[in-house]
Amino acid sequence: MLGKRTISGLVIVVISLALVLAGGWVFTIGVAVILAIAVWEFATIFKKGGYSPAKLTLVAGTFLTALCGKFDDDLIFQAAFGLVILAIAFHHVITYNQHQKTAGLDLAISLAGLAFIAFTGSYLVRLRFLPEGLFWLVQCVIPAGISDVGAYFVGSLFGRHKIAPELSPKKSVEGYFGGVFTSVLLGYAIGLLLGSYSATFSGIHGLWIGLAVGIISPLGDFTKSIFKRQFGLKNTGNLIPGHGGILDRIDTWLIAGIVSYFMIHFFFM
């Protein structure tokens, strides 16, 4: 299992770096595909639980929403997002007779998937197309991803107090703060490095972004765990050997993207 996790992890890193460096439509379409797979996994969880979210509409809508995150005109994104909401509502209206017992919850599940994955995920695309977006994406996403590693090792060595035992029994308070510290340290280091290329960046800026991302981004993992625990699942899927599903890997990035985007706009631009 360790070997599978290591190999899969390396593949994820290589693909992610390739997409980020490519930029443009290659990056946008790549992220859109990843988010579409994640929302497919989300809908499948509830399908297995006896519900009927608008699976295909949700996947197509998530893909469209992510694509529209590339455009500077925010009206395009709003129009796409509104169109997807209407499409989801229409789907559940015309299929009401087939799923009368769960129709209300089916609609709520579809809208939840759109909000949790498509809306938040679109900010990963938006980050890449900010001025100096390549650097901003590196500054914001890497600390969120590596903080999981810090949380794991600190929690394994020193974890004594469970942070949410019923929801995520392996996570500890000590591990959480280990993850925050890792995010802060890495954010500061990346800020210093990027500061040598652009005056926009600095160690202090990186520290504050790392702190915010480290504190808030675990919320993505806990939110996803609510859905999994509802149906007694360990993972959201099995697409990535040793890791689970796509949603299992990007849950913290979803939160890190939206938190970072607004921090950048309010404090650094």
C-alpha cells in the first residue's frame, strides 16, 4: 500500500505541475476534468445511498463552470453558474414522478455538489489567471497540499486529543496544529523564493497566506467526511491506487483556492 501511495503521489505531483506550468486552456480544461470527476464521485456516493442527484447534469455543469472561471468578465461565470442551477432544477422537476420519495433531498444534493465542488473549484482556475497567476497558485496551493503531510506525521507521533472522533477518528488536535505549522513554514519559504522573482511576493505575504490556508483548508476534508460517514464509506472512489478518489485528494485544495483568491484581492492586490 505504501508503494502504491508513493507512486500515485508522484504521478499526481507530475500531472499537477504539468497543468500549472502549461497554463491557458490546457490548465483550464485539465482542472475542469478533475472537478467533473470529483463531482461524479460525489453524486455516486449518494446514488449508492438510495438518492438520485442529477449526475450527468452536475458533471456537465461543473465542467462548464470551471471553464468559465478563465474569463476576466465575471458576468460570464455568473451566467454559466446560473444556467447550471436552472438545468439542475429542470432535471429534478421533469424526473419528479420517478423519485417522489427523495425528490427534495435529491435536488438539495445536486445543489450541494455544485456549491462544494464546482463553485469552490472554479477559484483554482481564477487563481491561475490573476496577474502573476502561476506564482500565486504555487504560493497558495502547495502549502495546503503539504500541510496534510505535516498533520499526518505530527498526529502519528504526538496525537493524543481527537479533534472530531466521530467524523474523522484518526485526526488529532496535535496533528491539526502540525498541519498549520507546516503550511505557515512552507508558505513563508515559498514567499521568500518567489520574492526573488517578483516584488509582489515576500516571506511575510507567504506566511499570512500559509496561516489562513493551514487553518481553514482542513474544513474541506471534514466536509467531505460528512458525506462519506453518512454512508459508511472509507473513500469517495478508487480511481487513485492507495489514495482513494479524486475528491479525497482535492478536498483541501477546494477550500484553499477560494480562501486564497479573496485574500489576494483584499490584501495583496
